[in-house]
Amino acid sequence: MTSPVDGISGALAALAPAPPVAGTAAPGAATGASGAGFAAALTTALDQLQATQSASDALAVQAATGDLRDVHDYMIAANEAKLATEMVVNVKNRAVEAFNEIMRMPV
């Protein structure tokens, strides 16, 4: 018999921190006053989003023309593109909120 705690620790082990994204600085690393590290990370993320959406669009064209062998490939690519777009929009909204909050701070 297993205890419920064993299931929880197994689930928590699956939530281990992900390795850093290629092209981004390690947490706490100094990137300079210019913010070049953030700009590079943002550019990389937007390029990956564009690639994901392009792959989804290509599979959609294949599905429309009847050349697609497995509809699951298109469904997976479409959902990946949708989730990536939602994430980018949420990050943008948080950045705008943070900027507005900083602008409201008294000097």
C-alpha cells in the first residue's frame, strides 16, 4: 500500500525547475544597465513564437489541401501556437502593468 504522500512527492519531483532557455542569462547574472539580456531573451521568444505559428499554418494548408496524413499533427501544432500566443500576450500585459506601476511611483 502506498501513502498519499508518496504520490505528492512524485508529483512534486515532476515539477522540478526547467533548465534555462538557450540564449538567456542565468538568474541573478548581471546583464548590464542596457538590459541587453532581456532584449535578447524577448527576441528569441518572439522568433520561437513565429516559428511555431508558421509550422501550424503550414500544417493547416496541408490539411486544407488533403495532403496531411495525420490530423493529430495539425491539432498539436495549432494548440502549441495558441498557447504560445496566449503566453506572449500575458507577458506583455504584465510588462505594461509593471511599467504603469513604476510610472505611478513618487520620485
